[in-house]
Amino acid sequence: CQTGEENVQIKDISLMTGIKTEDIISTLQSLNMIRFWKGQHVVFVMQDFLKKYMAQKKKIRLCDSNCLTWTPHAERKKGGSSTSD
């Protein structure tokens, strides 16, 4: 739970998850979770929204993790391809 004392930037969320910043922003906007407050855009989540969301009986789709081969974009950039000149 963020109280405003700790800042997490959308860019950081993107790097942690591998989800494009544009997709994160679009999703937050569609959920009406971005507000303009004190001259800044902030993510705003009401506790009742979280309670309703958590109460939903959504079917979780799982897959066999042995079948996945995925590296977050940030990690691919770090490894990079080295070329010799």
C-alpha cells in the first residue's frame, strides 16, 4: 500500500514487469485510476475498488512454467549482443 511517502514510477513498473509503459498507462486510464493532483499525475486506487476486485471469482489461467522461455526486456538489453569491430 503506497501512502505517498514512497514513489513508484510507471517506468519502474514497466522495467519490473516487462509491460510497456503505454500499456500500463492505458490500463490505468481505462480503470479510471490516474488523477491529476498537486500538479502531478498520480495513480489513485480506492480501497473499495480493491475489495470488489479481490472478491470477483475470476478464473485464473495457469500454464506449465516449464513450457515458458521468457526474459524481461530490461534483462535482454543488459545481456545484449556483443559484436567485435
